[in-house]
Amino acid sequence: MTARRLDLPPFRPRPPWFGGYLQTVRNALMKPAVGQVAAASSPLRLPVRDGTGDVLHAMLDLPARVREDLPLVLLAHGVSGSAESYYMRATAARLLPLGYRVLRLNLRGAGPSRPDCRRHYHGGRSGDLRDAIAALPSGLTAHGVVTIGFSLGGNTVLKLVGEQGTTGPVRAAVAVCAPIDLGAATRNLNRGPNRPLQSYLLKGFKAEYVAPGAELTDHLRAAVHAARSFAEFDETVSAPRNGAPDVATYYAENSARAYLPGIRVPTLVIAAEDDPIVPFAPYGAVDWPAIPDAIPAFTRKGGHVAHHGAGGIWYLDAIERFLATV
């Protein structure tokens, strides 16, 4: 399935990055840099409203010429990511010259948010995005907000727009390689060929989970250190810490797949069939024609938050074209 409504060109991998695995690890191997394109950047502190006192940190990037008629673009990162992740900076660099103001959000407990957060992000914390938007100055959100989420952040964004229907602050959304079935994604990561990727992601995630600021019992802290996979981590840490009676309930309550039918704003959903981290089968099981506001942009190749093509990063082209339509 392709996003014919956007008339997107087909994705063609850039040599030598053939196959989902190489596409996915390309940035880790090449360590590309993103030049500074913002005319000004300023840090923001955005409190959440759940009584914990947690505060999210964000970086607001402003273009040289602000298009006042455009919405604010809020970016949400994935596991072990932050506002400084390559895909966050690359997306901001693409949108700033077009006149968009871009907010790169550090999710709860990630990056500079860590010391000011007792709790930690997970795929279902859509309330944190709502609270972050509500805490912004009204001048930034006067023309609405577009949310763009990558990987786990994409699941959170899809859950948010599915929950809000037509009454929330988000007027459009994009999800890039979101694990819309969290249980399927964790099981997929624990498959033999994907375990090196899992080890890489899990190491960083566990380190930030127990860093100074985190409020954990001794039992949970020990469970974090003992977890050998994301499936084990969710069963022994994520589910009990977030009040779920078991991991199956935790996955069911937080996976975006269950919230997709509620989407009532234009939403671009990007995924690759050869993604080694996020299995494609849950996307194939969704009745997309029954969700008219969702625009699926599925490619056979592309890997995970990668899509390195001959002309650059394909998902950035898709995002730019999508925003031009909304």
C-alpha cells in the first residue's frame, strides 16, 4: 500500500544500504551530523499534571522567518532517544527553512528531563504530550500543533490523536515506524537476528531508567538491572510500575493499534515491511480504509526510522509533502 493521496515517489534504497538491517544501523555506523539551521533555540520546561511534579525539558527552534499562519511542530523521540537524536535534528532542519517553529521534546526521564522526573516515559504516555502542549505559551499554539513521533514516540502520537478525536489540540500527526502492537514488537526484538539491536537499545534505556532523579523501589531497581530483553523488562518493570495487573494488559492499554479507529485528524503513518525492530504484520491487519483520516505510507524497504534513499531521507520528503497538504 502506498500513500497515493500524497503522490509520493517510490522509495529506493541508497547504495550500499540495502536491506532493513543495514538501513537501520546506517546512522550508528556513519554518525552523520546535522548543521545548525535554527535562527534561535531556547530551552523550555513543561510540567506534567499528574501530581508527580515531573517536568519535561524541550528545545524550541525558531526559523529566520516565522510563518505565523503555520502550526507548531512537536517532535517526540523513540527508545533511548532525546531532543538531540539525529532524526529529531534532521526533521527540524528540514522544516525550519519552511517557516515552521519546531519543538524537540525530551520525553519523561529522557535526556535533560531525567533529573526532573521521578517517573519514566513509555509508549502509552499520551497524557504527557497533552500536558506539554497545554504548558506552552498560547502564542506558540495559536494555529494548532502538529505532532510527529518516531518509533515508540510514534506509538504515543497515534494513541494521542486516537484519544482526542476532533476536540484536542493536535490538528495533524505523523508516525514514523511506530510499534503499534507493543507486545509484537518486543517479541520481534527478542528473535535471534534482532538481539544485537535489542542489546544496544536496552543498554541505553536501562541506564537512563535508573539515573539520578528516578524514583524506584529496590525491587524495581534490581529488576531493571536483571532484565535481559524488552519483553522481560516490560513484564517485571513496566507493567507493575505503571499499575497494570500483567504485561498483556499493559500492552493492550498502551498499544496505538486499539486507538487508530478514533483518529479524526489528518495522520500520516509511515512504516517499512523490512523493519527489523517493528514487525509489519500489525499494520497489515488494520482496516485502513475504515480510518479515512489516516494516510498509510508503507514501503517494502526502508528499515527502522531510516529510509535512506538516493535523494536523501525519504520519510522527510513524505513529511514535508504531507504538511503542505494540511
